Amino acid sequence: MDAFDPTAWSAALLGLFCIAVAIGALRQPGLWRQMVDEIDGSPALQLISGFCELSVGAAIFLLNPWIQGDLLAMIVKTIGGLMMAEALVVMAMSDIYFHFWLKNLAALHRLWPLFTLMAGLALATAGMIRLA
């Protein structure tokens, strides 16, 4: 039996999550803007979403080793670190942060879901290849 590979599982699951979220956004244009509007208007949702992202980002960051030469491991660990940083910004400066995203989502409403879909496909594929 092979050893558990947290990098492969993290990449595959995070990739599948990104694919599902992107498909939802492409099916229902404006969905992400509505979601950000709702979070922006609710201090409770800001705290809950920040805590959830911090928890998931910390799990990804802490479970994945930094292995020089292992590009997937370095990418996944970096994603976990960025998620933790973003979560702290959301909890500390959500008013500034969400207004920034509302402007970006309005201007790039189709580009963000397509980018998320491509990133999700890359992560899921890399993770599943590594699991095979």
C-alpha cells in the first residue's frame, strides 16, 4: 500500500471545488457578485467566511510539505498560505477588500470563472495523475 499523499489529495479536491464553483458561476452570471454583495453586507458572514477560509488554508498549508523540485507540492503549499493571508485580510479589512472585489467582478464577470475553471482543471488533473 502506498503512503498517503496529501499534496495529490489537496490538489485534486481543491481542483474539483474550483471546477464546480466555476461551472456554477458560468451557468448563473452575476452569482459571484451577489455572493460578495451578501458577504460585504453582513459582518457575521465576513467572520464566518474568513474563519472557514483560514481553516481550510491552514489545513492545506500545514499538511503539505515544501519539497524543492516538486512543483505541485510547492504550488499547493503556496495556495494554502495565500488562503490564510486572504482570510486574515477578510476578517481585518473586509470593507476595503470586498469593495475591491466588487469592482473586479463587475469588470471581469466572465474572465474570473473561466480562469477558475482552468486552474481547477489543472489542479484536479495534476492531483489525480499523482494519485494514479
